[in-house]
Amino acid sequence: MPADARDVVLIPCWRRPELLWQCLYNLSQAEGVGALHVLFRADTGYDEAILEVIEEFAPRLGSHEVHTPMACPYRRRKQSANVLGGYLMAAAMSRRYVFMVEEDVIVARDFLRWHYAVQAAQPRLFCSIATRNIHRAVPDSMDPQTYYLTSGDHGRHGLCYPRAIITQWIAPHVRREYFAAPRRYCARHFPRSHVAADDVEQDGLIRRIQESTGEAHAIAYPYRPRAFHAGFGYPRPAALEEGTLRERIRAMGAVIYNAEAMRRAAEQSEFVEDSLPVPLDTPHWQALRYQSLPAAETVT
């Protein structure tokens, strides 16, 4: 690790340049982004328009680099290979933390500051996650200072890992045996896991890893989310995928920041509730405060 290493933001990207534009528009306004290094990981078959978007926002980022894909032998698991490989690369160059913001994740202005604050308050975290917890019924709060701790309900959007978690816990599982037969690998290495047997992509693997560490390495979530997943399931609305790139950027921007517009656009798609927007401007706060969850909360 070089002496002048920065913390790293990992951004896997593929074929949604109009969403990557919205992602970078907001990330470039996040407090502290200029002190970080942004690592873009283009996946196999990527749309070259994402390079145009990255070039547009490059002057607003502290530093960045783009990695285009090498041939992936694991055709059905190439997304997992891209993301997991990105984690290992980011950890190798990071000073202390690795943030992960996919191309369809929109972050609030204090996204980075919240992560740094909660990681400082809880130095043994597995990770902190700034989006809604899709595994528990936790109502959003207007209080920007409160957070809670959980185990077993790792999510995939808007994360921050201590680099040591990646190198010590995740990296040992990024190997040929997993990519070749992920379901068999997860069943063999995590036989007592409560994660669904067919949830074996990279987020399912990492959820099992965290579950195995228990409360020793918990997850921190905010009661007031600092990011949201703005993507759509399948099929995606055709109106948001037609026209020039600039037209698609404008059309996407007219939808993703409005809850009712998101619901209308995604009537035939999956995951809409996971995609509802959150406030991007957070009231002033100085310190975070831990608040436990009710005992009745369960993991799904």
C-alpha cells in the first residue's frame, strides 16, 4: 500500500450510463469525496457510454481510475467475479476503508461522513450500510443521528468496509471453487446458514460470511437512510431506455427522485420498494447515537 494511499470508492458499472450519470452527479457532491480515490470496474459487455459519463465527472473527483474487463471464465457468475475482484483490488490500494456504490445507487450529501462517523463509533464493524434494511421492517426516521446494529442481514447497496474485513474475511472465499459451483460451495462452507440456498451471488456469499462472524462483527444501519437503490428490476421501463444519452439522463432524473413516479415507472418491475428515494440533504448533525432495535425484529 503506498504511503499516500486514500480510501477507495468502488463503482461496478455495466450498461446503464443514464443511471451512472445520476450516481456520479450526487456522489460528486458528497462531503469529503475529494479526499477519496474512485475505482470504476466496468463489467463484461459494458456500454462504452459509461466512459463518456466518467470523463464528464472526472474533474469533480479527487482521483480515479477505470478498469475494463478481462475475459471471465465464469459466464453465469461474471457480475460476482467483477464485484468481488473489485473488492480485492480496492482493499489492496485503500488506506483504511472501501466504499461500494453501484451505478444505480444515489447517495446523500453526508453519505461518506455518516459512514466515517459510525465506523469510528463502532470500530469492530463488519460493514456499515447507508440504505434501507430490506431484511427488517425498520421504519425510516427523520432523526439523522441514530443508528442501529444488526447481524445476518447484510445488504448490497451503499456500503463501507474496513479494508481488514475484506482481506481477512472476504478474500479467502474469492476463489475458483466458489465461482465454479457457488451453491455447492456455500452449502459446504456455511452449512448452518439461514440464507436461502439459491442466494449465492456475491451479496449472498458475503451475507453468509458476515452471519458466520455474528455480533463480533456487526452491521450498522442508519434509521434515516443516506442512500437509495434507484435501479429497476425486469423488465425495465422502455421509456427510460430510449433516445440519446442526454434524453435518457433527463428522463431518469424526472423519475428516480419522486416516489410516486418510481412506482408508476416500475409497475411491471421487481424491487420497487427497495428503490424509493430518500432525502439527499440531511439536517445538521454532530455526533451519532446508538439506538437498539425492538427485540421483535426478525431477519428475512
